[in-house]
Amino acid sequence: MIKHVLIAFDGSESAQKAYLFALDIAKKYGADLYVLAVARPPEFGDEVETEAIIENSRKHYEKVLAPLKAQTSSAGVRLHFDIVVGHPAEQIVIYAEKHSVDHIIVGHRGRTLFKRWLMGSIARQILAHAHCAVTVVR
């Protein structure tokens, strides 16, 4: 039984599609829906600069998530919205474990085959490390 669904949301077109899929799954199973955005800190920079970038990222995701909150407030699903800071795949897996998530849903980012091979993908990393079912929506 699916009781907790997590959608990793970054505002992209694939994340929008994944969100609609996650909302549908949550409705069908009467599950809680967790919407998570991950602000990625810069790899280099001083403390003040890093804090400013993280704060800007948080504000960006608050704006990105606002329409979803308004759009789904009457959907009949218990919604939880969060913004965390860190590496996306790592934070998504940690969040899923912490909130007893049964199913993680992520969008697929369109990268060239070479870039996927060279860098991997967040979806692939989540698939490799998640403790629960993962669906990648294209």
C-alpha cells in the first residue's frame, strides 16, 4: 500500500509532468504527497557568497512552488512542501527515508547520451540508493 509519495520538483517541464503523475498516484491511493525542492549550494565561494546563493535559491523555489500550492489546495490530497539544501539525489533519498516515503517520483532531464554517461543523472543516483520504489517520468 502506498501511503507517502515524494515528488522531487525543480520547476522544469519534466518535473511538471512528474508532479501531475505523483498527484494522480496520491489521489488513487489516498496517500500524503510530499513536494521537495533541493537548493544546490555552490561548490566554491566564501561563506557570505554561499549564504546569498542559497537564500536566492530558496526564494526561487518558493516562487516555483507557490502555483502548485494554489493549484492543488482543493485536490483532496494531504500536501507537504519543503525546500532543503544540498546535493539533489542525496537530499531526496535522505528525505524519503526520514518521511517513510513508499514511492519517489522524479522527472527525467533531457541530456545527451555522452553527458549522461560522463556525469550520471540525479534520477539514476536516486534509483541506485533509494529504499523504495522510484518512477522516472519522461
